[in-house]
Amino acid sequence: MLSADRLAVWGDPIDHSRSPSLHAAAYRELRLSWTYGRQRVTEAEFPARLSELDGTWRGLSLTMPLKNVACSAAVELDDAALRTGAVNTYLLTAEGPRGFNTDVGGLARALHEAGVGEPRAARILGAGATATSAVLSLAQLGTRRVEVVARRPEAVIPLRALGESVGVEISRASFDDPRMPSPVDVTIAALPGKVDVGPGIRPFAENGGLLVDVVYGNWPTALAEQWRVAGNEAINGLPMLLHQALLQVRIFVGGDPAVPLERENAVLAAMRIALVGD
């Protein structure tokens, strides 16, 4: 690992990724002459491309659709990756790739930064892979009640099991539920940016507290506009992107997402500037 200085983000599509700018800013601040690029890698190509990496490679950031296949190929998983079945970070070692899920910690840090330090109750819109990470993020912050709004009841079953394992009670609602939703401190939108949820979203906006929409392109989304019309604040997914990237830098530098970097405040500030200017 001493001579390993190559890093990249893999995914498909990948041209939109802001990870190269974030990581380049961090390594400049740390005075590390590492390279960080981006490569389009499909799920089918992933095993072969991974096997081609040599000892000059230190690690990878992984985005969709690679998070599940990366989890299966890892020789070791951190707790977040183990619970979610998703890996967004590889630390490459002689024994094989160690897998991490920094989306969980990144979202928790973003919520805390937004002033939602200890949400008593929360709501998640959508029941896909991002919702899984959101449940764990909320559990880290001490949330004990989470409502998942999903069209298919069966989609909530694995989330309910995950919630039980971390002491979070998961209930389900639907977008066309005639009942008025209960007020919550924060709503996490884990939906595609252009999804049309229809007029049924208005009650959720009125009773949704802060909206954290994980989308960060084409902002503001239609969902965010509904929150603003209802008089509630909405933020995009850039703070989550920033903080999950900082945790990745911790992994690439020291091998542990829980151990802060030297001069971490300066590193985070440099990454934040790069994110705004990208």
C-alpha cells in the first residue's frame, strides 16, 4: 500500500460524477501526489476489470450499478456494508478488496450539519437501496420511528427487518393514502429526480419537516418545490455526497472511516469549495 497511489470512481453512467473534484481537492490539501480518475464500468464488466488492477491501485469509489456486485466480491465488509448489502468504497489490499458503505455515515453527518441532530420521527420516500442506507443513518442519530412511503408493500419487508436489527420501528404508507400523515422532523427522498409523485405528495410536504432529497442534479426537483410551497426547507444531496467522500478519504489514507484525518477541517473546507465550484 505504500506505493499505491491510484484511485478512481467506477460506475455506469459516470460522466456526471463529482467525486474526482472532491478527492483531488482533499489530496492537494493533504499534499499527497495521488491520482483519482473516473471510469465507466458496467456490472457485467466489473469482475474482469477488478481482476486487472495491479499493486499501484489503492482504492475505488463505486456508484450505481456496482454497489451490490462490489459487496459480493469483497473479502471483508464493514458493518454498514454488511447490513445494507451495498459497497461504495474499496480499499485494495493484498488479501483482496475491503468493502465499506460510507453513504450511511455521510447521510448521518449531512443531517447533523443541517440541524437535524436527533430526529424523533422520520419519513423515507421510496424503498430502494438508498432507503436501506437511510434507515441506518437515522438509527445512528437515535431515531426510533421511521415511516416508509412505498407503492409496493413487499418492498418494505426487508427494511422492516433491518429496522428491527437496529432498534428502529418501520411502518408503511402510500402516496395515495387518504389519511393525513403524522408530522415528522425530517423526510429523506430516495426517489429518482424526475419521478412524478402526483398530488398525493402535498400532505407529506406539509407534515414532512426538512426534506433531504438525495438527488443533486436538476435542482430544485419537483419534490423540493412542493416542500417550499408548503413552507418547509428542502436541501439536495450534495452535503451527503461531500461527507461520504470525506469518509472515503479517511479510508484511503488511514484504512478506517472512524479515524479523522490530520487537519481534517482544512480538508473538508477544500472539498466543500471544490463541490461548489464544480
